[in-house]
Amino acid sequence: DLKNKLFFFADYEGYRQLQRYRNTDSLPTMNDRVGILPNAVTNPLTGTKYAANTQIPISQINPFAAAVMNALPAPNSPGRGSNFTDLLLVRDFSDKYDAKLDYTINATMTSFLRFSQRKDIMYNEPNISGLSGGAGNGYIHAIQQQAATGYTWSVTPSSLLEARFGLSHVLAGKNPPNLGAPSPSPLFPFAGLPTAADIVGGLDTQSISSFTALGRQATNPQFQNPTSFNPKLHYTWVRGRNSLKMGYEFIAIRTEVLDVNPLFGTDTYAGQFSKPASNSPSDSATYNLADFLFGLPSTIELGNNFVTNLRQHVTSLYVQDDFHMTSKLTLNLGLRWEYATPFWDRDNAWTNFDPGTLTMIKATSGSIFNRALVHPDYKDFGPR
């Protein structure tokens, strides 16, 4: 008979928010995009100099740059600085619920089971739409799930045993708005760009100094997905003036991390290679933009698509005594020992630098030092 023994509780909470905020960017002007620049520039590849306010022949503009310029929205303010303003959408949808069961086994034993989940999905509209845009955090997700179970036993009128087990799992990260959308790769044969479906989409980051960066956010995508297992055991014993308590706790942490960037590449134009050799006015924006039109990046970056699987174990032991010396004085005496391993990688993908031999040491299977390349600390004692 479950009457007066089994108790159930559940709740739900939902949240919906839509808002827009004013954003301002600095984009090349319509003249800039067709190669009509306010100061003279030189194409270092051919040595040809183009006078100020004279259009660079389309045949001399890099086809990739021309396609990117053509896909940009038109400025809605004069000049180059802060010349494009738009209202950008931020959408935040969240759902949260909990459920709990409490069960009285008998007069001395109880147990419970609890589950919780919170799912938060956010979308940040990119500041520039279309093929040439796609920046910003895009789609952000945070899904948190927790489960716990517990058992309590009144062994005697003066002693209590408690056992708990908890599980926590989180999926958190972000993906670019244009993930899966057409990318420059089919249009222009760029060697070496990633082809994985969870990375490809849109324009790789094009950073022209003095202008708002075009294309995707360089640090997107990324994620951290931790999972932890947490058993614990406590025993309490009241005897005379002493209230003794001792316990054990263990936490196993597993975390999948992707935090390498730029995964889809970044081209930076800041070298001013197109600046004529002499008697040139100071106009870094024009020279860097000309570098982009001629296809002359100063820096090219591409990160490896590397997911690390972190591991850590934490072990804790404690003993405690609340000693009632008098009706007005209680001494709280306790000692706690904790051992947290250094983080290590599941696949031994870590390295460390040895300044003594000036060499890199690679993690190997075996002891925690061999895997983490850090000496563990077994002497972490403290008061409880």
C-alpha cells in the first residue's frame, strides 16, 4: 500500500523573450566596393598604380573579393565610419522542469528520486546578413540535466546512515548562424578549408583593418559538455556529549571540449601592402581595403578541429565531532582530506614543456603524472 508512503512533486517554468537592439557597423562605401578609392593605391602583384578616385579595372580585382563586396548590404549613413545601422534580433527561449519522488520504506528508512532539466536556446541575429555576414554568437544552447537519488536509514535512535548519488550532464555551446549555408569553397578553390558538416557554412572571417569584420565569428563553433558522477556516504552517531559524523565523497568528471579557433579560417588585411612607396597620405583604411581587393592578406589562420576529452577524479574523506562541553559552549572539531587529480586527456593528447631538457613531453598511459604531466598533491588536509 503506497498511501501515505509515496509523495510526488513536479513543476514547470517557461520563459520567452524577443528583443531588438541597435547595432552600428563600418562597411566599405559603394565606391570602395567597385575599386574607386579616395587615395592612390598600387597593386604589388603587378606594380600598377591607380590614381585616387579612379576605378580599378574589374579584371584586377580578386574575384573572391568582388563577390564578397557585392553581397554586402548598402550603407545607410554617409562616410566609412559607423555607416550601417540595423536593429538585430535576440531570441531567448527557456524551459525548466523538476520532478521528485519521496518514498517512506518503513519507520526507519526513507528514499527519494529527483530529476531536473533546464533547456535554454538563444539566437543572436548576425550584424550583417547574407553570404558576406554571419558574425556573432548565432545559435547558443545550454541544456542542463541533473538526477539524484538518496537513501536514509535510522540505524538506531542515535545513529543515522545517509547515501546519495548524483548525476549531472550539460550540453553547452554555440554554432554560427550560417552553419550549413553555401560557403566560398564551391565558388572559389581555396585549398585546405574544412569540409566537416559541423563546421562548414558561410564565409570564413575576413578582417579588414578599420572596417567591421566580414563573414563568420572566428571563435564559432565551440562547446563544453561536462558530465559528472557523484556518490557520497555519511554516518552520524550521537553519544553522550559527542555528535560524531564521518563521510566519503567521490566525483568523476568527464568534459568534452571544443575551444580551438578559428576552425573555419581567418584572413586579416592589415599590412597596407597597396600603399604607394612615397608621398602617400596616411589612410590605413584605404590601403588595407585595397589589399583585400587585390587578395593580399597580412595574416592567414586556420585552427585544427580538435576535441579534447578531459578527465578528473575528486576524492574526499572527513571526520567531525560537535563536542558539547557545557550548555553554553560547543566545540566543533573536524578534519577533511581531499584529493583532486590534475586534469588529463582521455586519449593522452596533452604535452608539456620541460625547461630542463628544452623538450616537449607527451602524455602516455600509466600513472596520473604520465597522463596529466603534473605532479598530484596528496597532502590537501583542512579543517571541517
